[in-house]
Amino acid sequence: MPQQDPSAGDPATHATTTVERGSFAVARCTCGWSGPARRSRDRARTDARSHVLTPTS
């Protein structure tokens, strides 16, 4: 069973950014998480905010 990072649920440890790749935007986090590629930058930012509120890694 993989060990979980004890700070994984702490929003302070998650710093997200939005990276553009051509016509797509991808949300990324310092914890290693990345969201799906989106054509909408706003949707990528929403993915990032959702990740910070409910981190999955």
C-alpha cells in the first residue's frame, strides 16, 4: 500500500498554475497533480481551484 503524504489534505501545500499548450490550458500543482487539457482557460482555473479544495494526491 503506498504511503500518503501527510500534508496532502493541506491546501497551503498546493500551489497551482495554469500552463498553455497550443490552444489548450492545463492546470498543474506542485504536488504533481495535473488536470485535463481544456480549451477554456477559465475551466482549467476551475480545475485548479477544485484540486486545492479537495486534493487527490
